[in-house]
Amino acid sequence: LFYAADRQALRALAGGPIFGGDFADGVIKPNMEEYVAVTGYEDAKPEGNVEKAQALMDQAKTECPDEYTRVTTKGITRDYADSDTNRQSFAITQAAYARVGIKLNANFIDAGSYYGVILNPEKAGDLSGAGWGPDWFNASTVIPPLFIDNGGFNVSQTKADPDYAAFAAKVAEAQGNADREAQKVQWAELNQYVMDKMWVLPGLFTKAQFMWGENLTGVYMWAPYGCPGFNDIGVKK
């Protein structure tokens, strides 16, 4: 799925590199201290690497034939919050996956009900999408919430993986490490691990645009969070 996707077209739909953002290589943002570029996917291409994706599909045909048959006949379902933009996103992704024989179906969900569906394993489809930003400037607010069973936002339902227990132990070790330099290394390694396991299909390190009126004071961009420092905003007398 990662190699087949047309991330370039999806970024263009989101506003291009200036407004949409940069291609993501994991879940830790480049402006965080724990960021280290993920390795192992150097042959991924923004427009998709169809040859690589097809080779993996050919491998799957012999190694997991039942899953291969399901994906290419019945197909897989992705959940989308219903909007005109997401319907265009689905069309782009459906066409990209079809290049290697993957059939993609869409489950369009009312936006107000979206997270109630995707966070419920009994209701969620095969794939779901969501954005995430750190609650404070440490990857402890990224890796555990997204990948630990009781972390709060484990959309990928990692507990089903046989290696989950060992991963969770490493996460707990990093959370309890007071040596900040050593902890940075641990979070970077765990970011690499979730990509090695392909527990996430990274999309964009997104950008946001803010506008404010001339009668405000104290407005500045709070770089770690990509937003204004709201506590310092005031109104001119």
C-alpha cells in the first residue's frame, strides 16, 4: 500500500508543498528533537513505485494467498470522514492501488461520528486515516498514544501483532528514562520500528496557515506546536 500510493497527487490535493506540507517518513515530526530520518524506504517515490509494489504483491500471492485473494477480489475498505476533499482523495488512492491489482472500497462516515467509528475495532474498516500532533514537545506524546493499546489513540490496533508485548516494554522503558539524550535515541529507534513493521502509512508532515488582525498583541508562532502561543495573545486598547 505504501509503495503503490500516489502521495504526490494527495499532497497536491492538500495544497502542494507550500500549503500541504512535506512527505512524512514516520510519526515523529522533523522539528522535534527525537527526529531521525527513517531508513529502509529509499525506493519509495512520491508518485508511487509501481514496480516495487507489484513485486511485493507477487510475493504476497505465494506467501499469503488467502489475503492476496481477498485484497484483489473483495478488496479492502478505508474509512473516510465524508467531505468533497476526502471523496477526491479516495478516487486518487483507489486508482493508485488499482495499478497493482488492489481493490479499494470507501466507507464514508459523517464527520461527527468518524472517530467513534475508527477507534472501535468492531466498527472500523481495514484502513483509517487521522492527523496527530504532540501534546508537548516530546515524542512520549507521539509514540505511546498512537501505538500502545491504552495510549488513547491506537487507531492501528497494534496489540494484535505478536511482537506487541516486546514493543510495549520498550515504550515503557523510554517513558521512564530521565536521561533526555538517551531517551531521544530510544524514541527515534521506536519510530523506525513502527515503520519497519509498517504499522502506519505516513502521509504528510502538514503545514497550517494562520491570519490575525492588526488589533491583537503578543502574537507569535509557537514552533514546537505549529500554532500561536495562545496564552500571550491580547487585544490592543
